Amino acid sequence: MPGAARLNDIGSGHDCFPETPIIEGSPDVSINGQPAARKGDTVQFHGCPCPDKPHGMHSRVIAEGSSTVSINGKPAARIGDGISCGGVIISGSGNVIIGDTPYKSPVQECAKQAVLNRSPLLALTPMLAMEPVFAKSCLRRAGCTDAGTEEEPQTNIGEMSVYVAKPVGHAAPSSEKPGEVKQYAQAAKKKNTSPVQAKTDAFVFSKSFTGASSNTVERPALPPMEPWYKTIFDLLVGKADAAMLPPPQQLVMVSAAAQAGSAIAAGGAVAQANQNAAKALTHQMKHLSGPSVWQGQLQMAPGFLLMGALIQQYLKGEKEDLLTSERLLDVAKKQGTVPSRVRYQWVEDEETGKLKVVGYHTSMESGRDQVRVRLLKYDVPHNRYEFWEEGATGPTLLWTPDNPGMELPTDTAHDEQPVIPSAIPGFEIPERGDASILATPIPDEKDFRDYILVFPENAFPPIYIYLSKLPVNLLDVDLYKNFKGRSRQGKYEADHMPSRSAVEAFLVNEYPGLDQKLISKLTDLVAAIVIPKEIHQKISQTYGKRNTPDRIAKDAKNLREALDLNFDAIKPALKEYGVTEEQLEAARTKMHKLNTEQGLYK
């Protein structure tokens, strides 16, 4: 029977429209601490991201539910139930299930006979066994899978591994002396390099794998800026809740140069398409600390900077309390979720502006305990495994094992000497210690970017991974919500245009019946531009008290004009940072395009 759906559970996308969360639920019935979802409840409406021919946006509601279970007079929604515009609910409770037929207890007949026969009561035993979880604290006794309530060190959960993205071809050659790091050219051009490769090599970590459209704003070249490698490694570590565990005495490194993939002997369009997809994975993962998870070539799409990983065989706690590989494989085949009593994410340290990892105790009552379980795809011709995130147009991770039949190592010994991180300009070694597991506050479900990856036929142990988002760069343009969870590097801020208050006033005037919570979500679906924080705070027309009620009312009447006025106000200051007129106008055009696609104006 399918799991019950709740507020914030996910409805899948359809065609070119992305997945969105359930945003309405029962006012008085909760499942795992979250309002229960019902037929007719609202799913956040979604817009088509196609750059050339956007298909607009439309509303969504849950269209199906249980035929036998009602909540507030409405059929209870479950995993697999349909959504009005297309797609189905793809996440839900891991321990509350709802079917279409009345449930008959397996002890019903036994109990009936016991009463008729006046049988003596011999013993009282628990009727329900504790549901196993993926990970739990070793402080919880055997048979207990409750979440922790106090701050704990990572060592109570298991050994954590940390990987950092590194451009292919930029690995330090083995001939270099230990401790030396080569300062690589930022935009070295190679013959016969594909357009995708050239684009991603030019600006490291600046673009997601989904590709660049013709409206992409080129990054301005700013003379006083620090080197790219210093910027990247400055982002790696925060002082509090340090991400990296103490590295073992010898680290296992992934191969120095990840290749695009072996050529398939037989040619043809399919083979070429596979090769093109592999070439777009222009970054490899460099192992920084913890047990070695991947032995071989590990490539990734440049859509994240850091990856943390927990391999199942290194988890602590009683094995009877943890989910088996076989159970995880069954769930992965259905693209379902399983409970875990701890989840992780990369966040920006408010004091240092650097990325750090934070873990959270996730109880069943929190409604945040479900982790997506996904089955890796095996590419037979190339002997490699692929992981595709939801909505991705290509693989997020691609792993080619050193040996097709090898087993993961029990130790981390390896002949290859790692590059010492402390020798990299701008990189700060953290204080030796574990990441902390916090009890509160737990982020929203949409802010987690974590998965349990399972190999076909359990060829290797399942792995829990959590990915960071890319840091922002000057003049990045996107919907404001897409900048959430991305490091501002301590020097940038995202300027909402038109202002959030103006868009809210516009929506209230145009759609009087809209729920306030929905309005709040919609104000995140507005264009924003990344600018230096001093420009935002000192010059932006709508920052703080400068956004007066009169300005808000005026801007709400003409949102297009409001954006132009807001943009013109910061243009002169941005030019002083070296941004050209052409780059600025390209950014303005993209912002108008985003707002038009969201239906704010024509």
C-alpha cells in the first residue's frame, strides 16, 4: 500500500514542467507532524523553463485519493495519486500507509477465537516492531530508532567523506613535489574542444549542467578580483561545525584525469550522443577526507561544488535497526523514500561566508525524515554508473570503477600522494573535529539536496550523498528562489526586481482570493540579480527603509517600469566595478524575460 502524502511532499513534473511541492493540507489532521494531503489540495503551480518557447505556467491540484480513507471529508492523498495537470505524487510518509480496501488485522481471527474459548492471557507482547531507518545515532539503544534531541558529533553516526569539484585536466601532475600546487590558467583554449567544454572550462563552477542559453550573461572580468582558485577554496570551510573530518594518514585519490568515457567500438548516433553527454561532465571529484567512497574515475556536472557522503557499511548503530541493502534496492526501483534519523546540507556560514556542513536530527514527527532513494543507471558499453537528479538533462554523477568486479576497500591506503590542501592559496585547514548534528531548526524539505544511491543488484554498498549548490557570481541573473542556499562569498547579495513588497501588492490587487502563504511563495518567483553587497545596501532603491509605501504602491502598478527604474539606479555603480554596458543590458533583458515567463507582465 502507498505511503500517505503530506504538506511539502513532491508532485512530479510533466513534459518540460518541473516538479513542485504540495502547499495545502488538512487543518487538523497531521501525519509525521505534517498536515495530511487530500484530494483537491493545492500543489504549487509551475512554469515551463524552456528558454526559446516558454509554455507559461498553470495551477495544480491533487486529483486522486483513497476510495476508502477520508480526511475532513476528502479522499486521503497517497504516493502515486495523480495531479490535475499531469504527474503524480512521488514522496510521502515512510510508515503511514493508506490503501483502497479496509484493513483486516492478521490477529483478528485469533483474537476472536481466544474470546470465544475464554483462553487465558499468557503474555503481553508489542504488536508493532520499530521501523528500521537508514542512519541513526549510536547513542540510541538497540531497538530504538528515535531521533536525537541534543547536539552530537558526526562520529556518533558514521565516518563522513568529503569531495570537492575540480576541473578536468587541472589536476596536479605526479611529477610535482608534495605541497606544490600549479596555478592553472583560467581559460586555456584547446584545439578540437567542444563548445560545452570550452564554456565550462572558461569559468569554473559558474554554470549548471543544464546548459547555457543564448541569453546567458557572461561574467565580467574584474581586475581587482582574486584568482579563481582562491575564490573557490575560500568557500570550502566554515569555522563552526567544520565540514571535514580528520583525514586518514593516507588518502585515496580518484584518478588524476577523468576522461570523457571510452569510445564505443560500434559507431552511430546513439554512441555519439552518449559521448557528447560524457564530455559535458567537465569536472571530477577530488577526495579530501574520510573513507574512500569511489575508486576510479568520478565525474560530475558542474552544478555543485562539494559533496559529502556516508557509505552504508560505515554506519554505526545496531544492524537490526538499519535498513538492509535489499530493502533499499526495492525502494530505489520505485523511486521512493526511506526514513533516516539524520540528514545533512551545505550552508553558508553567516560570519565567514564560507560553506560548511550541518547535520540535523530528523524525527518522524518533524516531517523531514524521508530521503529520496535512487537507482544508479549502469552504462554497459562504458562500464560506468550514472546518477541523474530529477529534472536534469544529463547525468549529475558518472562513476567508472577501476575494476569491473572490484570491492570497495576496507582501508584507505593508496600509492598516489594527495595534493596537500594547505598548499593551495586561500584554502584554510579547519580545526580538526566532526560536523555537529543539530536538533533545530530543521530546514524545509526543498532545501535538502540529498539522496541514497543504490547500485543495480547491489553491486556495491548503498551510499548517502548530499550536494552543495554553486556559489553566486557577480551579475548572475535568476529567479530569486534559485539563489537560496548558494554562497554569497561574503561579498554579494541578490537584488529582487521588482521588490518583493511591490510584487506582493500587485498579486493582492490582481488576485484578491490568493492565500497569503501562496503569495509569499510566489514572491520568490521573481527575477533577481547578484550585485556587490555595498551597492545593494547603499544604492538600491528598494533596500530597507528606502522602499517606502508610496514607492511600493507606484511600483505595483507597473512592474516592468519598476524593474527598469531599479536597474537604472545601480547601473553607474556597477560600471565602476568593470561591468560593461553590453553586459548590463543583457542582464536587464534576461530579468524581463524571467518575469514575463512568470506572468508578472508582458
